[in-house]
Amino acid sequence: MNPLTSKIIFTIGIISWLIIRIPYQREQKQNTIVDDRKTLQEKVVRLLLLLGILFLPLVYVLSPWLNFANYHLPTWANGLGIATLALSLWLFWRSHHDLGKNWSSTLQIREGHTLTTNGVYQNIRHPMYTSVLLLCIAQALLLANWIAGLSGFISFSIAYTTRVGQEEQMLLNSFGDEYETYKQRTKRLVPYLF
Ligand code: SAH
């Protein structure tokens, strides 16, 4: 596939991703927060994600500066990238939909927070992170560049490993046995696997 075509497809994916979030971001502002874990580490992690998934791909799409690190991708890899991107967008939307008012962009518990265990949360505890991982895989399969293609995956790996344990601890503090039982019958990212 022409590299320009795959760049355009990835850019449309990122724009759709940002659009999906808008109504939930608005709703989040109305929440009264009872537990907030917006630490410096959390802020750094969010910046890292913006750099890896948004900023570096945009530099690659809009300028020739990263072209020294280009590589070739076969058409089948681009095709797989498009399928992964579509799945990622669906799961991103679906997990926002299922979390509803319980969603927040940082680690928080709101007043009246309930534990979501239905929909895409039925078998995995972090479907939204799965959708980000799928987006990073799509990024590597669509952007044939060692820096812009792999930056998403690297920043996601750091963000995920620093965040997920803290998030589960926060939910355990709030929901106790209910979360423990949920934890025992579910996996983190991939149903029945891990
Ligand atoms: N880790 C989840 C959610 C990410 S959004 C996922 O990947 O799908 C982060 C916020 O969601 C956290 O602040 C937490 O309060 C909330 N959250 C995470 N899992 C939840 C659940 N099962 N039920 C209710 N709220 C949850």
C-alpha cells in the first residue's frame, strides 16, 4: 500500500479516537470526585502517551523529519493494521459506553461510583487499555517508521505497567470483596488468556 494512504488511514483513526471521547469528557466534568490519584507520575504517563500515540505520528505524517528511520511494510501488514485499527476504535467506544459515568481520564473514584462488570467488562478488567494496545499495534502496521511506528507501543508499555496496579488497588479499596471476586473471574487485557 502507498505509505501516504496508510498515513491518511491512521490519521483518520486518531481523529475518530479523539471524537469518540468528547461526550464522555464533557460528562466527566459534572462528577464529584471522592478519591483522586492524579499524581505527578500519572501526569508524566499521560504526556508520554500523547508523545507516543499523537505527537510523533503527527510529525511523521506532516513532515519529512523522521524519514531517515523508514522501513518497508508489505500490503498484508497494512491490511492487518486497518482491521486492528477498526477493532481498536470499536472497543474504545464500547468500553466508554459500558463504563458510562464511571469513566475518567485519570485514576479517580466519583460520588456514586459503581463497579462495571457487564458488556466488554464481563471477561476483562481493562478493555479500554486493550483498545489502546490494539491502536499501538495498528500504528506499527500502518506507519512504516522505526520511531513513529513503535513509539505508541513503547509509551503504552510504560503507561500500562505503572498505572494498572495502582488502578486495581484503588478499585479494591473502594469496592473490597466485590472487586476481589470480579478480579478472580476475569483477566486483565485478553479474555481467558492474560
Ligand atoms: N482500566 C479500565 C478503565 C480505564 S478509565 C479499562 O482499561 O477499561 C480509568 C477509570 O475507570 C479509573 O479512574 C477507574 O475509576 C475506572 N474504572 C476502571 N475499571 C472500572 C470498573 N470495572 N468499574 C468502574 N469503574 C472502573
